[in-house]
Amino acid sequence: MEGGRRHKCHGCNRSYSVLVGTIFQATKLPLQKWFLAIGLMSDAKKGISSLQLSRHLDINKDTAWSLQRRIRSAMRQPEGLLTGLIEVDETYVGGKASNMSLADRKRKVVDPTGMRHMETVLGMCEHRGQVVLQVIEKACQVVINPVLQANIDSKSILVTDGSGSYRGIERHFRQHVAISHRKKQHSRNGFSMSTIEGFWAMVKRAVTGTYHHLSSKYLQEYLNEIAFKFNQRWNKDKFGLVLTNLLVRTFPFSG
């Protein structure tokens, strides 16, 4: 080591920091603030806003927001396919159409359901297991089916509502159980959607109670964070997991 802080490469005779190749490379923030930010984000069940984080770390809001994006890059959703009994449902995230900019209103024309101006999120949740979230263009069969096949094992049993968006999925999976909310069904043959519906309540609390306004450009990053915390709900060392991911894994990131 050189000066107790840097290493020296005997091949090129250059010195380098132990942070080279990690997300902390060339950071101007003290590592203590990084660690505090990781701890605060990992422990906040409903998330922490960039304004609140900036107050805790005594940094400006933009720096806090950039810090959060980098930490979220380590909060990726589970690798591999979901298996077993899978509850599938979609929800909508966004505000009132009247609050949107003119450009956004032109891009997302409001339809009679009042949902077209909002972002559609598909949720796939193992019964008492892990959840995977994905922003999709719209809730329709041609969009949803490929996403389900890419994330769920074909031997799984899928439980959905009675929406026509899920028609035909029984051809790709072991079984499909449709629960008709229009017929006031809350369960069918012992199957229900209580896990994913309870999870959506947590998502809405995070969106409306903490983040307030989410840009569609960054929505998937916020969803990854929410899903990560749910999936690691029994892990007492979420801080260690996030820190390990930041140190040893390479994530694509663009500011």
C-alpha cells in the first residue's frame, strides 16, 4: 500500500484505490455518508424521499437523489424463474390527468376507464414468497403473456382475476385459476389473490406517502427497491446484502 490508503501495481507502476471497480470509485462523498444512506434506505419500509435523505446526510437534494439511484442499482429483483403458486395482477401508478403536462397528456390519451394516463405495473408474486414487478405498456394479452413466460416456470399454477388479459395463459402453465371480482369472488377452490393485493397496498403507500411524484422514466427503479425490500423482509442484514452488491457486482447505470 502507498500512504496507507492506496495500492501499487507492479506491472504499470501506478497506484490505485481499493474502491476502483466499485460504485464508490471517484466518489466525492465520505464513505460514512454512503453507508448511512444504504442503512436508511434498507430500513425504510415505505422508502425515504430524497429531501429527507438530504437532511439526514447534510447534502443537497440533487446529490441525495443521485445517491439513491446508485444504491437502487443494487436492489435488483430476484434472478431465475418464480415457481409454485403464483398470484398475478396489475395496478396503475400515477396522478390525475389534469395534473399532467400537455406533452404527457398527448402521449397518454385518457380512455373511459380513466387509467390510460397512468403507468401500468404487472406484479407476479409467489404465495408467501418473492415478487417481481415490471412496468408494461398496457394491460393486454399480447403484452402480458410474454412477460409471464419470461418470469414464471411453466410448471407453476397461476391465479389471476377474471380479466381478458389473461386468456390463453393456461397453454403455457400447469394451471390457471381465474377469480372473478365482478361476480364478487374473493377466492375460488381454495385459491385467492390476498398476497399480491396486500402488496399493492404497500406500493401505493410508498408512492403516495413518501415519493408523491414518480416519473415514468424512473418508475422501474423505484419498483425494484420496493420489491427488493419485500423479498428481503426476513433478512436481518439487508444493509450487508446491498453493500456486497455495490462492491462486487457491476450494474449498468446512466445518470
